[in-house]
Amino acid sequence: MENNNEFLEIESRIIKVLSEIYDPEIPVDIYALGLIYEVNVSEDSNVKVVMTLTAPNCPVADSLVAEVNEKVNEVEGVNKAEVELTFDPPWDKDMMSEEAQLELGFL
């Protein structure tokens, strides 16, 4: 299935871009932090990213969501991106990658 490969390539490019966006308060990218819950690419190459923040009252909430939206919309192959912010389930440090936990001294 050629389309399936195309979706996987777009998803891979999106994850690469998300891995280059950093939480301003933590020196780890938002993907490794576990802030990205879902990346869904539809048949018409529209993308929905479901993400959270480390805390509901995060002072950079608006700018971080806007940055994710802007960068995902710039990914080659993306028709239109939408970012949904959720706090269900609430983020906790166990959602971080092992590398991120090591870097922050949790392991």
C-alpha cells in the first residue's frame, strides 16, 4: 500500500519536527517529554496532534501550542494541521522517554 507508506513518512517528519521543539522550562524536547499523545494523519493529509503540558497552568501554554501548530503545518506533505490540547490523562514524569528521564536525573 503506497498510501500507507506516505502516511508513515509524513508522521515520521512530524515526529522529527516535534523532537526539535523544546519546553522552555525543561531542557528536553516535547516529544521525549511525552507531551505528544497522538499524531493522526488522515487520507487527505490533514494532521491532528493531541498534546498536553507538564501542568495545566503552564505559563507557555499558548506559545507552545502555537509553535507546534506552526511547525507541523510547515512539514512537507501536510495539508492542514490542528493541535488539540488535553489534560486527560494528566502528564507525569513516567511519560518521558528513558533518555529524557536520564537527562533530568530521574533514573
